[in-house]
Amino acid sequence: MTEQAKVPAIRFAGFTDPWEQRKFSNLTDRVSMQSSDPDLPQVEYEDIVSGEGTLNKDLRDKEGGKTGIKFYAGDVLYGKLRPYLMNWLYPQFNGVAVGDFWVLRATECDSSFLYRLVQTDSFQRLANVSSGSKMPRADWNLISQSFFAVPADYAEQRVIAKSLAELDDLITLHQRKYDKLVIFKKSMLEKMFPKDGESVPEIRFAGFTDPWEQRKLGDVASSFDYGLNAAATEYDGQNKYLRITDIDDETHEFSKSDLTTPLADLAMSADYLLKEGDLLFARTGASVGKTYLYRQFDGMVYFAGFLIRARIGEGADPEFAYQATLTDAYKKYVAITSQRSGQPGVNAQEYADYQLMLPSKTEQQQIGMTLRSLDDLITLHQRKLELLQNIKKSLLDKMFV
């Protein structure tokens, strides 16, 4: 959009008039009527999925009676406390907003368009010019007197809002698919590994009947090594440096959004270069216990000093060993073992002492391959979801002035 044109970069066909600059207080009333009606559903901060404008629970399951601002279907709820949390909602029901909400009732614009306007970067930037540091709140005096570009034609407002609502529905659909897959994977981890005190899992592939054996991780790894103590420098295009923070907390994959190279003589650092089957463990801090399995497509990767490498031997399947570190049994071991007087930590010997249940290598490979396939499917849905979210962010930028 150019300042002269006063029109958005993307516009629906049939609309040509320039947009008008309107003061926010002329577009909406800020409602303040209090209510504690126990028969009305209550919306609180924790009920809203941040940035999505959806509810994370059935409000009918909550007890009523708290005092808040009464809203009607079609009003816009905007969380003024810590506005960077992006707590907004466009309810299609009557209720009570409990907590630090603005309840906005559209007066000279379509309510669905108003709901989209408060999500734009231009609105969010102003909302985050807030007072207070520990409990920042959006400043109504600033927002209400600020000007925003609005199409004069209500039909254009509605078609913009409708297109973004349809995209939201698609995002919600993919989010639910992703959430279901994550839950399914967690269930499979519980059922494909033996429970405490048992020697076989609840779910097993046909043809395998032998009991599993308890072994120390140190028995199936040829070595445990600490990482390279070197600072990170600008990525040289080939040699990657893997630190604890580069391992994604959810997927446990190498996040390549901020690639670096170790500031070291790499000709003398070959021992820290990862190979297929290397399993890394975070050894200290809040991420202690987090794991990563090196994969060839990650390229040339050196591992940093706060990581420990277990080189899985020929007698075990690296994928199986990695999946075993995602189980509740492993997490429990880390939680107990990592307790220190200072920061939590687990050293190489303690990781080597971790006892896991092992079937034959063939069965390990079957289990590892199955769980890896699930991980790949989860990653695929996560990327689709991120793509849709990025598309929405771009459209909010390009469909508004």
C-alpha cells in the first residue's frame, strides 16, 4: 500500500474506492456494563487460545457467578492485559468477560471487520505501547484516539472478514489433526514399550514373542562423549553447530532457523562431527534430558559442549533408542537423576546407567520405523499449519491499509 493510494495491496474485485481514515472511538463503543449472572457463560484469559481466537474448553463446564463485563453475540473481546498474548475472541453467544478485557461493540463498521482489525500489526503495535512493565496494559486513551484505514463500503468489510474467517477454519482443522496425531503418538509410546515391572508391551508386531530384556544404555552404546567447547560464529554455509537451543522442544529435530558454525579449528575437531546413529542428550539446565537423533540430511553437524553424544552400537537400533527417550519412564529417570543443589544436570555416566527394556534388534527396528513414520506425519501437519498461519499473517498485512 502506498500512502497516496489509501488502498490495500490485495483487494477483492469490484471494490475501487479509497479507504477512509477513521478514529477508533468512532468505529466502536467500549462496553462496560457489569454482570455476575450465573446463567451466562464466562470467558476468562485462560479460556482463549492465544492468537487463534478460539476457546480451549466448553464454557458450560465452568461455574458461573463471577463479575465481569456483559457482552452480546457479535461483540469483540480484546485482552488488554499483556496485549502481546493476542487474546481476542468474536463470540457468537451472550456472556460475561471476566478479567482485563475490552468489550468492543461496532458502531460505524461491521463487527466482523472490527474483529480482524484488532489482529493487524498496526493495531497490535499501538496496543503494545502500554503502561507498566510487570503487568503492561494497552492504553485506551491512545487506541481510541488513533486513526485506522477502513473501507467505506460495508460489503468490502464483510468480504475481507469472511475470507479470513474461512482461513481460520482451515487453520483450526489442521490444528485439530495435528493435536490428534500428537496424542496418538503419545499413546503408541505408552503401548509399544513395556510398563514398569512387565517384560512385554501391550501392543506388539506379529511374529515376536520373546520377552524383552533390561539393559543399561551404556551396554548398547560404544561411547559417551562431551561436546565441543567453542563459541558460535556466523554460519559458513557448510559446517553446522548444534547447541541445546537448536533442538526443537516439540519435534526434537535440528531447528535450522538460526544456523551457526563453531568458532574452532575444524580440522582438529573431527571427533565432534556427528555420524548416523549418534544420539545426543542435553546435560544441564531447564532442557536437561532433551534428546536429538542425528540424521544424514542434517549435513555436517558438530555438537556443542552442553550436549553428550551416545554412539549407539551395532547391537541396537538408534531410532528405537531415541524413541525410548520420549517415554514417561525416561522422563521420570531424568527428573529424579537431574536433581542438583544448583542447576539440574545429568552426566554421561548417569545417562549410561539408564536402564531400558530391549527386544531383539529386528523388533527394535520395526518399532523405531513405525514411530518414526508417525513423527514424519506430525511434522508434515505442523509445517502445513505453520504455512497457513504465515499466509494469514501475510493477508492481515496486505488486506489492510
